[in-house]
Amino acid sequence: MMTANPAGVNACPAGLARGMRWQRVFTGVPAQVAEVRRFVAYLLDGCPARDALVPCASELSANAVVHTASGHGGSFMVEVTYPRPGVARISVTDAGGPTKPAAGAPVSDEASEGAVDDLPVCGLGLALVAAAASCWGYSDAGTGRTVWAEASWPVPVASDGPEVSRPPRFTAERGWRDGDGAA
């Protein structure tokens, strides 16, 4: 049974299983960015990557509305997936635009008195995405583009073989010792 669902999701996320996937289409208007945040936050409830990916989804959605044809009477799609253990991914597919995503571009002549010479005039949001996510990127999607961000967290690794000994290490007091401390 599903509890309150303010995000309009038709499936309740029960655990984080590899291959889980949700998609939703949003109209290309600024008010939809808040809806995207609710959608992604709901789906990532309990996920260690939630705090990193909700702002990323917000930024990528805002970019779709402001910088692409999605914001001119179009729409964009948001997808949330768990592609492998310890990784969550959000993707935003837009209707295409004139420029490629880039995290920060150098300031041109519009800077005044050199106070912001090293700050980008655009791409600040993608710089935030790059800082918050483990990795991010984009690919062409028909006439549009998909921009994605992944965040990861530690997961247990199963050991199939015998225990591996640690390499020797050197300490000034004891000289070379094996990984367990024996001489």
C-alpha cells in the first residue's frame, strides 16, 4: 500500500533494487521545476544519494526550461534509475537547444573592474551539478539532449575467494612487517 504521494508517482519505491526506473514528463514551464524536485525527492526517499541528486534534478530541469525548446511550449522528461548497486541516476531529456551543456564558461568583456574575472557568466548550475554528483554527462537524444547525474554510496563487496593478505609495511620503530604486524 502506498502512503501520501504528492509527486504523482504511480509506484512506491520499496528498497533500492538494481534496474528500478521511473519516468515522468513535465511541461516546459518554470513552475514544473518544483514538481521535479518533489518527484525526485519522493523516489529517492531513504536513498543515500537523495541530498545530492534532488538539487541536480532541479538544476537540470531549470536548464531544460530556460535553455532549450522545452521552455517554449514543449516538455521534458525526468527519469530516476538505480543502474547498479550503490548508484542512483537522474536524467533530464529536453527538446534541444543551441548550445551544449558546459560547467562554467569564462567571463568576457562584460566583467566590471576585474572583480569577477574568473567567474563564469553561465554554467554555474552545471558546476553545482558537477560538485554534487559523483559524475555527470550528456548525450544526444533525437532532436533533444539527455543530461544526467549520478551519485554513489558505499556498498558491501562480496568476497568469492580466499582472504587476501595485506602487503608488508614499514614503520620506523619496527622496520618491515607483514600486513598483520608480524616480522
